[in-house]
Amino acid sequence: MTSSLTLTEIAQKLGGEVCGDSGAKFSQVASLQTANAEQIAFLTDSKYLSQLNSTRAGAILLSAAHTDVTSLPRIVVDNPYAYYARVAALFNTESTPAGIASSASLAVDAKVAASASVGEYAVIEAGAVIGEGAIIGNACFIGRDAVIGTGSRLYPHVTVYHHCQVGRDCVVHSGVVIGGDGFGFAEDAGQWIKIPQIGRVMIGDSVEIGANTTIDRGALDDTVIEDGVKLDNQIQIAHNCRIGAHTAIAGCVGIAGSARIGRHCKIGGAAMILGHLEIADNVTISPGSMVTRSLPQAGVYTALLPLQAHEDGIKTAVHIRQLNVLVERVANLEKELKQLKELKSLKEQKT
Amino acid sequence: MTSSLTLTEIAQKLGGEVCGDSGAKFSQVASLQTANAEQIAFLTDSKYLSQLNSTRAGAILLSAAHTDVTSLPRIVVDNPYAYYARVAALFNTESTPAGIASSASLAVDAKVAASASVGEYAVIEAGAVIGEGAIIGNACFIGRDAVIGTGSRLYPHVTVYHHCQVGRDCVVHSGVVIGGDGFGFAEDAGQWIKIPQIGRVMIGDSVEIGANTTIDRGALDDTVIEDGVKLDNQIQIAHNCRIGAHTAIAGCVGIAGSARIGRHCKIGGAAMILGHLEIADNVTISPGSMVTRSLPQAGVYTALLPLQAHEDGIKTAVHIRQLNVLVERVANLEKELKQLKELKSLKEQKT
Amino acid sequence: MTSSLTLTEIAQKLGGEVCGDSGAKFSQVASLQTANAEQIAFLTDSKYLSQLNSTRAGAILLSAAHTDVTSLPRIVVDNPYAYYARVAALFNTESTPAGIASSASLAVDAKVAASASVGEYAVIEAGAVIGEGAIIGNACFIGRDAVIGTGSRLYPHVTVYHHCQVGRDCVVHSGVVIGGDGFGFAEDAGQWIKIPQIGRVMIGDSVEIGANTTIDRGALDDTVIEDGVKLDNQIQIAHNCRIGAHTAIAGCVGIAGSARIGRHCKIGGAAMILGHLEIADNVTISPGSMVTRSLPQAGVYTALLPLQAHEDGIKTAVHIRQLNVLVERVANLEKELKQLKELKSLKEQKT
């Protein structure tokens, strides 16, 4: 199922300059430490140079700066890590045969492209459209009038609610729920009246969504995930958020309703972003940070509580709680010292 | 599928005073900014008054205080936001035809009401009861002796373990797991002995549960979610918790075992509540706050770390870690200043 | 379905010293407060001694230290809580009949042991192996060449991706996703190039995994969960992590890529562990703590922000943000006081 290629054949596909192609065929990538003679390793950072001496890899991907550090067959490229990603894709992409599993349940007017694949027990409801080459995993649910774009892959157990759209070449992992109702209720005499959520989720092209991530449909307008966004596992994106193109969000992040995240942002794991905030392009949020205000400027933002031995951590919490007292004590000291100095200066004037 | 109604017809159903009914029929709601002439918008706050000038909405829902701010056809009501929710429900509730999908798997002694709907690949085990008008989505699993109340809707891929109960008129979104084992283990010589979790999950009426939320069954007694509770996505409720009626909990919240949350509480997103705590009625917890002690008084509670530019955030973390040193330095200053003043006062007495 | 046993029969199976066996048969456990005469309760801590007076339990499990505190029939054991767990297992383990549901989809070369049970709509792909006595719940997905060990139980809606392995006697709850792609992308000219994730997830024996927990497959090498690990609900374990044997992790925890957690650790709920860290054996992390550095020493570690009334919490956040200013003010005070004392001492020298 995987390809077997010489360095020259790889470079013909992906670019780069080959040094010392032995004609050997490769069919897998590996790290410098674990690669064998049939595998290609990669050097992305000078700190791994020492591993070159002991590597058993059959070939190396590296940058021009490192061309001469090894005599192994190699491909010299601008960005060895990205190049490694592309070589790995050459070797590890399997084709899924087109066709609809006999146990899948398709509405009469669902449109499934001829080259698409639909797994066992998948349900595709009325008006839904599945693009060319798309792969709908086992037991996925594609709701009424939903659209899955060309070349997108949904792993088993993905749920796409009615009217939601997934773009081209997306990857959606198991347990993802796209288009559940946003959390919208009107308070009325101590009870909550449900606000029907009639917007959609609109997902662009080349988006990846990790396992068990949830993206809610909009209340009136849509929730939007732009092209190239990468979402890790167990992320919660509330209704009417907009995530800008090529932003990457790590696991366990929560984004509250109507927040707008810019393009090319990086949101660290378990960070939380409150509702209705606006985050500029190129913002990086450190892991675990709570974002409580809009961030109109690019930059790195952090809220960090130090981890300590338990007894110290408890004492620190007490100190934090009493910070107002400490601030007052310092103000008192400043006042008293000032008085003392004034008194002294007065006395000195007198004398 | 949706209704089409005049303002007068709406008011006949939901109350409110109609001003200037043109006889036009409406079939959808929208915001002031996006509504067209066939849609009804709503004004909930004076800060949106300026949007009234440019709105293309065909009618407005507003409060008595705003009756005269527009000449558009309108319904004057006490709580425009709650009224909008009810109008939206009129326009956006679709009926699901009753019946059991041919591919569903029902135990012989499962009881499914005649007006209920059971989707493709759903499994309903022995002794389970599905109430009148309930909708069991595709591939849902309803375990042995579980009960789903009248009018409740389970979206696709919901799991209800054996013996658990969901009340009437509930909404349960995809990926929800009700009744998984609580996290109960006895430590024995460095290993963990599983404690069978033999309680149930008991969910009241009019509860909504967001996508991928999990509620564990009790260890010996039951985990209880009272009437009218609203749970957002990706919430974790551990065994033997009790959530009081009409409490609303935002996404990503975790509630540890045996915690008891009062009625009408509001728990912000990503807040965490430790086990065995008791939270009074009408408590509000700010997003991201860790609740480490019982809260016997109603009120708003907050634990908040400021977000800063990264360098400042790191320095702040260091300052926090060294708070004990700072407190000591202030105490020293106080002591020294006191000595200085005593010395001075002594000298002055002498002179 | 459950057993019915006398105290003597229980002790024959599980050890312990019986006092006053009445010959009565028991078939369930309960707490001291709720037990009836047909149920066995347990006393694990002196603080519950008062409940002994009013209990209606038919028998008690307790330690030698408490032998004489009751005249009820009892079993005296070393670890009453662990013993209770084992008694509860005797009474509450149900057997699932072996066999493959007619609607399950098995690849021709999948190997399912004769004593295994496969539920409705389960999918078992080519080359997968299901061990003796294993239970594959309804609509589970077992990918290509995956292995489920002897005696392991997967509740409905579990996803195990290709090549991943689950050991013996594991319990995996609904919504768990094992082996989704790790979050690996190479940045290239502002876009993210997907790095194929070709490692596996390898799970040891006697591991329990709570509902909707996700464990990602490794990038090149494997993600490893060792024997006896207990994972609660909604935990995210990123690619290439290793979790040491008998470590217990509470709900909502996130562990970033390549972190290595030791054996016998206890990670509190909602704690977060950054990537590439090493945590020693026997480390305890308090709930909600962010672990930002390796912890080479056993011990308890805590990062805790105090919860306060909202107004105080907001003021505290401001004080925290201005800690650098406070530190400077204290340093100024120290300097000025020192100058004052030097001046004084100088003057005194002069006089």
C-alpha cells in the first residue's frame, strides 16, 4: 500500500537537492535514533548533530547548513521538518476504495460522489452532499443538507448536524461533533427558555479536527472555522465563534461564544478564551492561560501560576489572598518612613 | 416545516401587545442587523437602539420602555429575549415522524411508545422504556432498564448506560455519555481495586445536555441532575454529584465526586469544583475558577490570574512564587521602622 | 444474575476473619446509612463510627481496630475499603453471553475468540484480534490489525484506530477514542503541513479508561499506557506520552506530547502537564495545577489560586498584575530605611 522510492524519485516529487543517491529504495521515515537502513531520517536542529554519528538511517533530510555533516545519502532542503512531513505522507497514505457499504443508510436524495467511500452503518440524511474522494467512516452521521467537501476524511463516529458544511481536504477524527446546539437560553422567572440555534457551522478547506472536539452551530448567524485551521482533541468551540485561517489550537482549549480569533494564531493547550473577545492575527496564548480581554496586538500572552511543593503552594495561595493587606502594609510603611524623614529634616532645619 | 404567522397570531399564542400588525406573515427570526422584511427582530437592550434606524426587519419584539422608539410593526412584551426564544421555537421546531427504523435493534421486552421515533442502528436493550414522542437518534444506545421520558430528544450517538433515567422534554446532544462508571478504586498494596459502581444517573425534566458531556453513575447511591438544569458541551460530572434545579453550567466545567450544587446557580466555563463540596443556591462561579471549598452563601465567586505579555507573565509567576520572601521583607521593614521610631522616641524622652 | 453468599462463603473466597456469621445470605453492598438487613456495609474510618449505632446493615466489613465496636455479624480484614470493592464485585459482575451479534460487521480475516462477545453494529476490521472473553460493545469500531486483550470490556461507541493494542482485563467506557492522530504539523510559509502519525497506542493490562477520554497515537514511536493505570473521563493524552504503571489520573486532565509520567502517580482533576516533561514515580499533582517543569522528586505539588468573593477576586488579580511594582516599592523602602539608619549611625558616631 505504501510507495517505495529512491532519493532521486522523492526529489522529483517534492524538490530538494540529492547528494549521493545510492539507488536504494525507501518506504518509511524514522527518527535518527530508531531508523534502520531502509528508512529515511531527518535533522532539524543542530542539537541532534551528535545522533548523526550513531544513526543507522539509510538517508537523511537536512538543510544546506548541515550538508557536509554526514556522508550518508541525503536530500538538502529548505525546511527539513516540513519536507519530512511530505515524505512521510508519500509513504503512509493509503487509498480507501470508493463505494458505499451495504449497511450504510442513505436518504434517497443524498448525493454521494462516485469516488467517495461510505463506511458501515453510516447515515447520510436527505439533501446531504458528499464530495469526490471523500471518506465517511463507519457509523458517521451526516445530517440533513450537510455538505462534506472533496477529499475530506471523517473517521468513525463523527457527527455532523443538519446544514453544516465541511470544506475540502479536511480530516475529522472520531467522536467529533459539528453543529450541536449552541448554549443559548433566555432567563425567564428563574427558568431557562431554550433559544433555537438556527445558524450553521461552516468549516473551510484543509482543516483538521481532533478526537472528541465539539463545534457548536450559531444562534442566528454561523460559527466559522476558516481554511487551514488545525484543532487538537477535546476542544470546545461555542456558537458564533470565528477562527481565522491557519490558526492552530492545542488540546482541551475552550472558546466561549462569539469570540473571534485571528489568523495564524497559536493557542496553547487548556487555554480558555472568554466570549465576545477579539484576538488579533499572530497572537500566541501560552498553555493554560485564561484570556479575559480582547488582544488587539500580535504577541505572546501568558497567565501562569507557579507549581510548588504542596505546603509552599498552599502558603502562596494564602499570600495571594492577602495581597490587599500586604499592599496596605507597604503603603503604611511608605507613609511612616516619609513622616520620619520629614520630621528628621524638620529637626535638622531647626538645629 | 416551519409555521408562518402574523403578529396577531403570534400574540394569541404567546401573549404580548401588538402595535401596527400589517397582516404580513413571518416565518423566521433574525438580529436587527441581518433581518429582512420577512423576519422578526428583537430589541433587548438600549445599546442596540441605533441599529433600529437601519434595520430591514419586518417587525420588532421590544419592551414597554421602547414602545415608541420605532414605527415598525411590533409586539410589546415584558421580556423580549425570552419572547424571541419562544417565537424562534414556533418557527424552527420540526416534527420527526414516529416509528422505529428498520435497522434499529430492540430487545423483545423494550417498551417503545407508539409516538416515539427510533433512528437507524439505535440499540434499545431489555427492559428499557422510551416515552411518548421521544426521539432516539441514529446509533444511540439505551442500556438495560434505562428510561427516556416523554418528549425527550436524543441526537445521534448518545449513550445511556443500564438503569439510568432521563426525564421528560430533555435535549441530549451527540456524544453524551450518561451512566459510565464513576472513578472509584480502592488502593491496595500499590494497586487499584475497582469498586463496582452500582448507583444510577437520574436526570429530571427539561434538562439540556451539550455534546460530549459525561455524567457518571453513582458508586452506591445515584448521581442526580434536577429539573431544568442546562449543561453545555464537554462537561464532566463525577459520581454522586447532585446539580440543583435550573442551574446552568457552561462548557468544559468539571465537577468532582459527591459535590452538591444548589439551585439557580451559574457556573462559568472551565470552572472546576472539587469533590464533596456544597454550593448554595444562587451561587455564580466565574469562568475558569477553581472552587476548593464549600460556598454556603449565595454570591459571585472568582479566582482570576491576569493575562499579561509573556515576559511580564513569567516575571509575575516568579513574584508569586517568592511572595513568602516579600511578606518577610515587609515584616522586617515594619520591625526595623518600629525600632527606629522607638529609639527616636526614647532619645526624645531623654533629651 | 448476582451471587448470594453468607459471610463465611465470602471469607472463603476473599479471606478475612468472620465474627458472628448468622448464616444469612447477602447479595449486595451499601453504605452504613442506606444498607438494609440483606446488605453488607463497611467501616473504613473512625469518623463514621457514629453511623454504626443507627445502621440497619445485616453485616459489616471492618478492620481489626474496630472489631469490638459492633455486635453485628462482621468480617475483620486488613483493608476494609479494598475488601468492600472485592465483595461488591462478587455481587455485581454480570456475565455477557459469548457470540457475535448478527448485525456486527467483521472482516473475513478478523480473529474473534470463541468466548468473546461482539455487540450490534460493531465493526472489526481486517487483521484485528479480539481475545477470549473480551466484550466489544454495540457500535464499537476496532480498526485494522488492532488487538483487544483477553477479558477486556469495551462499552458501546468506543473507537480503536488501526494497529493500536488494548491489554488484558481492561475496561474502556463509551466515547473513548484510542489512536487518533497526534497533533503534529510542520510550519511552512505560514501553513501547517500534516505529519503522518505512524506510531501506535499500546495499552497494558488492567487499565480502565473513562468516558470520552482520548489517547493519541504516536508520531513515529508509540504512546504507552502501562499496566494498572486508571484514567477518568474526558482526559486527553497526546502523542508519545508514557504513563507509568498504577498511576491514577482524574477527570479533565490534559497531558501534552511526549510527557513521561512515573509509576504510582496521582494526578488531580483538570491538572495540565506540558509536553516533554518527566514526572518521577509517586508524584501527586493537586487538582487544577499546571505542571510547567519536570518533577524529578516524589512528592505533592500544587499551584492554587484562592477563590474569593468576586470584587475581592478582581482586586487580587490587579494586585497580582502589579506585583512587580510592589516588589520595587519594598526594595525602595529597604534602601531608604538603610540610608536613614546609616545616616543616624553616622550622626551618632559624630556626636
